[in-house]
Amino acid sequence: MHIETQCLHEGYKPGNGQPRALPIYQSTTYTYDSTEHIGQLFDLTADGHMYSRISNPTVACVEEKIAALEGGVGALCTTSGQAASLLSILNICRAGDHFVAASTIYGGTVNLFAVTLQKFGIECTFVNADDSEEDLQKAFRPNTKALFGETLANPALAVLDIEKFARVAHKNGVPLIVDNTFATPILCRPFEWGADIVVHSTTKYMDGHAVQVGGAVVDSGKFDWTNGKFPELCTPDESYHGITYTESFGEKAYITKARVQLMRDFGMYPPALSAFLLNLGLETLAVRMERHSSNAQKAAEFLAGSGKVEFVNYPGLPGDKYHALARKYLPGGCSGVISFSVKGGRQDAVRFMDSLHLANNVVHVADACTCVLHPASATHRQLTDQQLVAAGITPGLIRLSVGLEHIDDILEDLQSGLDAI
Ligand SMILES: *Cc1c(COP(=O)(O)O)cnc(C)c1O
């Protein structure tokens, strides 16, 4: 099946007389004929749902679809993108361990890695993803367990050189984890470039309609966990009568452990209704990403041509710093998010924002409806102009998430914003 077809048909395949739409199994638990069968579920020797903190039939269909779209062997849905990033690390790191991450990753992930995980004894070193392999290598230590990056960074819009990152990770015997939220598997499939684990905030394009917060972890099944660095995956887990993940689950060792051990203990599993809503978004993901990308390309070109705009960050523009990487990793389009700065600074950015009629002023991106955010007035409000520049955000910077409206209506809206300056 082509990926457009997979969006509609993977995961849920109704049989004769069954509902066309994915059913919402709103049940906490599942009945079995024998005590012995339930005992086998607890020993992980039989298949089946036990309790909706660990798995649920509606969520399972969506997990299967996401795994298929990314070309992985299995996926685990979570209650948020933050929960997915957290699980991806905790599944292989414990107190005393270390990992490396690109410094341009989403701000919420930076906070999780730099501040909160630090309190649990897991240390993260941030690197400039544009550095050479030799420079990246300097961040690695004997206790390093993973390398983490973002395909298309939010909001820097830096494109990750996935092959380079994969080479450095594998040279050090650790997996490459890639946050593929902004690209989605429609525009880039990181496993094809050497990534081992993919995480998503499904809140963004996968849902696409701003109706559910969710995340996913996807396993490529390709990483060798028996190389001596990951004893928890290849030595017995006493909480399951001594089962060894790599022996019992083979290429699904990582994703099975994440579910039966971490999801069991942390309980950040999404409700069936959220998975149902996410599935509706996934059905149209391929057509939406095409339109988001082509609209954003035109909007970026329009803004770049305005004398009132200082600069535009969009890897689809020929002059962009990441254009060459975008041509390699994002040949089908560069997704829907643009950041740009108006020349007049903070005041003109506010005038621009307040003159828009169509675009919603919201703390969200990747919605079907066009939306804008002025970081200096919202997410980075507490910073002075000087501090903003140090954080890579100019006072006039605007993050524009281009929606699915007709491009002429979007451009007219942007023009009315520029006219107000
Ligand atoms: C939003 C976002 C997250 C966090 O996801 P939530 O669903 O908001 O928890 C992680 N990574 C990226 C790239 C994001 O844009």
C-alpha cells in the first residue's frame, strides 16, 4: 500500500458486517474464560488486553497504523508528546546515565531533559546539530545511552542531518531517537535514514484539528540491544517472572518493555476516545501535509518578498540555511510552519498580529486553521529584548502555522497585517 492508502486502511480492518468506523472501546477491562488465561496475560505468555492503563483495542488500532506509517515494528501511544519523549529516554536510561540531544529541540523537551530528568539523576548534554561528527563525538561518555534530535525543529525550523546523527550514535553503540512531529511520516521517515526510535506529539499534524493532546513512541526494531550497554533489555525482569525482553520479544523488545514495564508503572495511556479522534486526523494526514506544505511555501515566498520583513526562516526557500538538507530529507515539502521577523521589532509585530482577521492568535501549531504566535508576547514574555536575542528569538519574530484555507485568503490576511505596520 502507498502511504496515502495506509493512512486510511492500516490498523483497523473491519470484517464482514462490522462497523466501517473504528469503534470506541470505552472499557477499562476485558473478560476471559479462565483464570489460567489471565495468569498467562500477567506472565506475558499470552496475547490479549488486560487493563486499559496498558493497552486498549481502539488505541491498539491507532498504534498499529502509526507503526505502519513510520515503517516500524510497533508503537505505543501516550497522553502527550511530552510523555512520549520521557518514555523514550526512561526506557533505556536510569539514574547515573547520560544522553546527548540537539540544542534546537522543542522548548518543552529542553526543559524535561535539562531540568526535570536532571533531578532524577539522568544528565543531558546539548549539542549544536550542525557541528561536524568529530565535534559531536566530544559530547559522548562511557555512560551515554542515546542521541536525540528533531527532524524539523520547533520553532527554529532547522533540518536535522539524520544520517550524520545516526552514524555518530551507532559508532557509540547507542540508538538515535528522532522527534518527527513537524515532518510526520508523510514528509520524512527517519527509520529510512538510520534512526532507531521515533517519537511524536500527535497533538500537532497527526491530529491536525486541535482536538486531542497525545503522543507516540515508535520502534524500528533494528537496534541491537544486546551490545552490553542495555542490561535492562537483555537480563531477566523479575516483575514478569524473569522474562528477558530481547529473548521473548526479539525485534519488539524496546517497545514491549516500554508498555509492560513503564506504562504499567506510570500510567500515561490515552483514552479510547482520544485515539478515535486521532485516527480521524490520521485518515487525511497525507492530503493535509501536501496542502500545508504548498501553502506554507507560497506564504514564505510572499513574506520574503515584502520590504517590511527582516528575515524568513523556512527550509523550502532556496536561500535558507537548511535548504540543501530539506531537499534531501523533505523532498515532498517542508511542512506548514514558518517563522519570520518584521523590521519594526516588538511593536510592529504586535500591530501585525492584531490586524489579522483569519489567522487565530493561539498557543498551538499544526492546526487545519492558520494560526500565529508572537513568542515575545506569549511563550517568552518574561524575557527582556536582550534576553530574547540570546535565546535566538528577535522581538519582532512571529511563528506562523499555515493552515488549509485557500492560499489567496491566507496571503490577503498576511497583507493586511503588513499594511498595518
Ligand atoms: C508540541 C511538541 C511536543 C510536545 O508535545 P505535547 O503533545 O504538547 O506534549 C514535542 N515535540 C515537538 C516537536 C512539539 O512540537
